[in-house]
Amino acid sequence: MSGGTKYYKMLNVMCPMHVILNRHGDISSAGPTTQKLFPDHSLVGKSFLDIFEIKRPQEIKSIDALLEKAGTKLHLQFRDPPHRELKGVLMEGPEVGQMVINLSFGISVVEAVQDYKLTAADFAPTDLTIEMLYLVEAKSAAMEASRQLNQRLQGARIAAEEQALTDTLTGLKNRRGMDQVLTELIESGEHFALMHIDLDFFKAVNDTMGHAAGDHVLQEVSSIMLKEARRSDTVARVGGDEFVILLRDFEDTSKIDKIAMRIISKLREPILYAGELCEISASAGTALSCQYEVPDADQLLADADIALYESKNRGRSRHTFYVGSLRSVDAGSEVSESTQEIARRA
Amino acid sequence: MHGLINRAIQSFVVDRYGAAAWNASAKRANLGFTEFEAMWIYDDVLTPRVLAAVSDVLDRPYDELMEDIGTYLVSHPNLESLRRLLRFGGVDFVDFLHSLDDLPDRARLAVADLELPRIELREHNTQQYSLACEGKVPGCGHLFTGVLRAMADDYGALVFLEHQGVEDGTETVAIALLEADFAEGRGFDLGAGVQ
């Protein structure tokens, strides 16, 4: 075997994706993998620069200019479709004027393997391409398993949130939680009061001082309500700045009024947040279960709401018991009389 | 034990014997749930308990069950990705056998906390090999017997496999390669797995 043949055989095994150029820049031989990229014609005899465009480090038009780039990384592209990009490195060969260029697919190797139906035999045994393809597949499979898990966890989280009975910001019962206690109270038949409390000027705090300040205010309001309510009462946040307290075990309605007024007066005190004072107030309205032959949750909530708006109309920071006459536009002074009447009945 | 391993046992029972058999097995093993999450880590004690329960429910001897699971892992269409990952190990069956030493490292490259049984291939001559397996779960030698049988089929090689028992927790499988190019095999397209 001549030295030249040995040399070609060596290159075919150690870098199967190479080309050898003669002194004129014509391809004198191509490695088996290089030739696979051009299934329609043999590369031998063609001018290298007619087949490949050198894009980087800069456009190279002559073979002499190419030789100057020996040892540096070259970015090449097929001049004909599919204009595949390759990486390469060139060195002088053992014969005078001879150049050897080794090529690689770079990051597009995954596509290239598909496009040219390459097998492990098309790469040198030391080439890490097969390991890289293995990793791409293994990581994709692992990512897919993780993605499915995340999707299931997200679904479970949404379901859990929907079923939650607690307001995550304040730790109070949420609307669902309140509805549940209200239903149980109605079913038990015991007397109870439903107090609806609405914050005044809360929107202004949120708008001028930001949501963080608003959240802080809501948390302070909640702790005030929990402190002023008794253990047997249920405090719930049922909307952005709306609260409901369900009160049980009271001797007479004055107790309820006292609790309401204590909360209202505490809420008039400014709340400190980040060195600034947030000023809010609250209005409250209460409906009593004993006002109805058969108490109904929606009715109680609607009537407490009417009483609440009466408090707002009368200048805020007030508490009003619901009476039927509030439903007429001009309620006037009857309110206090009726309230006393209810107080006697309770 | 990694969820992937537990999940593989679950998939085996569901794909081969149906969901009812799996639910019965999960109940018998006192899992308290029926679905293993592939990417979660479970207590090591669960896996032998599940395998014992499956063996009881299916009324299959434990060793045969392990070999069936091994075969299933490589040959069932639902686990095509696993077969492909194993095929990356070598261009022919002997090449594949030599890649087995790297298998636990390959697995960890893909899923960092996945711990596979320790395995070591010994080449006695070009036809005679043996595989030593040492895992947390008893019977991993039988499992690898199943894997090797299915992979030989995949490569089109004719082999004779024999589990030679346990010594100090290490199970040995004798592999006799009768013919490397016995049949066509299933072929392996390098680029087919990536879409």
C-alpha cells in the first residue's frame, strides 16, 4: 500500500467528512460522509469554491486567500439548495499545495442526520455526535415527562383553588367558605345575624399607594375584625373590600351594634404602610335571621346590603339594621324605631 | 426509588394485563394511590412491595415477572423511546453489550437523579459474555435477561441467555452469542426520534 493510499484510508476513518484539494483548489478526493451530502454527483474534480461559499471569517474568493485561513474555524454554506451551513477547518496536506478540510454539521447536526439518513457508521468512532443525538432524545423524553407532570400539577392547583374555603390574602373565610357556614346556620334553625361591612376609600388607597399598600390594609382590616368578633363568629372576605361577619349567640341586638361600632371606630384609625398613612373607613349593615319566617341566604345578603347602603347614605362610618321600610326610597326616621322593635324580638 | 422505575412497572401491568389488574396490584401493595408520577422520587420500600403484589395478582412467579418486565421495556410500542435510547449504545449487538457498562451513567445524563442497578460486562471470548447486576431490587438479573433477549431480537442476533443465580447480592447472566447476524432486526434510524 502506497503512502498516499494509506493516508486517504486514515482520513476516511478518522475524519470521514473531509475533502482534499489540489493546488488549484479542485477537490481531488472526498470522505465518504462528505460525498453522502451530494448524492447526485461526484465531488471529485469540482472546484471547492464553486461548491462551497466561505461566509466567515470573511468572504473568501481565491484559493490563496483560503490557505491563509489555515487552522481557523470556517463557516461554509452550500452554494446550491438546500444551502446547508457547515463548519470546517483547513490545513496544508503532505503534498505540495495540497489542502485538507475537515467539515462538521455544527448545531444543525440533528436535522442533517435526518435529511441525509446518516448512521453511526458515517461518523468517526470518537465523534460525539451519536452521544449528542442520544442526549437530545433522552432530554426531550425527560422534559416531556416533566411537562406532563407540571400540567397535571397545575390542573390540581386550579381545582384546589376552586375548592378552597379560605381567602389566601387575609386567611379569612372566602365567599365559598362563608356560603357554607351560612347554609349550616340556616339549616340549624338557630338565630344569627349577617353583618355586611364595606370599606370606604379603599379604592383610593389602592390607586394612589399601590396594590401592596392595598393588600396590607386588607390584612390589617382582617386582623381588626377577627379581634373584635367573638370566637363563635365567622369573619369572611367576600369581595375585594367587602366583608361578612356571621354572628351567633347574642342576648340582644345591642351586642351586635357594639361589635359593629367597635370595628368601625378601629378602622377609622389610619393604617401605617411603608412610612405613609392609609386612611379608610367602613360602613356596615346587618340583617337578622329572626326577621324571616324561613331565612334565605340570598335574601339575608341582599337585605344586609340594603342596610349597608343606608349607612353609606347617612354619611359612612355607621351601622344600620335592616328593616323592610329601607326598601322604600324615603326611609326617614322610622329606621331607629323599627330597629328597637327588632331588638325586642331578638 | 425513582418514579420512572415505578411508573415502568405500572405501565407494564396496564399495557399487558389491563387497568383492573394494576388497580388490584396497587391496592394489594397498600400504596394509597394508583398513579406513579414518572418524575417523582418514592420511598425505596415501595418498589419490592409493588412487584410482590403484581406477582400475586397476576399469579406469575417473581423471576418470570421480572424477565417479562425487561422484555416489555424494550419491545412495547409505548416505550419506543427507551428502545431507541438503548440502541444509541451500539451499532451491533456486541457493541451494545459493551455499552452496558456505561448504562447507569447514560441514564444519569438524561435524568440526573435516576439510579439504575450497577452492571458490569465480562467478555470470556468473542461468543461468551456474562453480565453481573447488583441492584436495590432483587431479580434485576432476571430483568436484564428480558432486556437482553429483546435487544438481541432488535439487533437480529441469536443469543442464548441463562440466569446463573445470586452471589453476595450480585446476579449473573450468562450470554452466549450464537450468531450476530441471524435475522434482519428492527433497524435504527438515527434521526427518527427527533421531531
